[in-house]
Amino acid sequence: MKEPHSPPAAPEGFVIVTSYWTAREIAPTIDPTYIISLGEPGSNYSIPTGKALRQHLRLDMHDIDNQWAPVPPPYVAPAAKHVQQIIDAALTWDRSAIVLIHCVAGVSRSGAAGLVFLAARNPGREREIALRLRQEGPWLNPNPSIVGLGDDLLGLQGALRRALDAMGEPTARGVGGPVTVPTTI
């Protein structure tokens, strides 16, 4: 009796967390399907794109860890509406696609967005995701407000906050290269 033949697995995509400058440099080569840009309000990030691009999500916020306290104008703190858009993008994402997530330095906002994005797609794997991000990006220092909002919106009851704590402090300083993480952790 012949073994049933299963269809070939779809190629696995990945998430890249990086700085604006590196995103500009690598985007033409990797041709991402999704781009998530986190920048200061009013900034106009221009990322070269290719044929694969389906969505470019632009989130305007300052890199503030306000723990939900009001911030004075003209500053814009991370808010639930920003983080919900990251989650919505993750939940509609084709796992075979390339996602490019960047902020200015590729350290705080993009690190947090990457953590939330991957947590939305890998329930129960929050700690593993955080540790993988730390391993691949020792300079990452994810914004706690973005991570906390993600934890609340995903109903994780502190699991994402604990995963952030498990990452510990950055073991390197400055801006590193792109952090590439597979879609499944």
C-alpha cells in the first residue's frame, strides 16, 4: 500500500526587525510583502519597494515608555490603536511572506512591534520569541509600553510582559544589523 502523499510545505517566511537606514538598504533585495514603519509623527519614511509589497503600515508615535500616563503635546505615546494595527497585520499575514519592521534606530519601537507581531502568530510561545529576539539582536530594547499594550490586547495576562523581562537588558549597545526571525518559533 502506498503512503499518502502530502503536499509540499509552503516556504516559511520571516520577520526582519531593523533600523530605518538598514530597511532602506535591504528592502529592494528582500522585496518584503509587508512593511511596518514606526516613526515620529510627521516623518515621511521612504522605503524602496518591489512587486511583492501588499501593505505598508505607518504608525506615528514617539519612542516613549509612558506606562499609559498622559504625555504633553506635541508628543504622541504608543496607544492601543497603534498596537492593534500591528496585531491585525500579524493575524492576516501569510506566514510565507517577508515582513520588514523598522523604526529609526531599530532598537525599541521595532523590537517591541516584532515581539507583539510574532506573539500574535505564535500563542503560548512568548518567552521563546523574546529569547530568540535577544539571541539575534543583543542590542534590542523593546519599548515596554508597546509590549504591555500588546499583552493586554492579546489577552495574555502578563505572559508578554514576563517574556520581555526574560529578555533582560541589552547585552550590546548601539544599532546593530537586521534581526531575522522565522515565522514559527
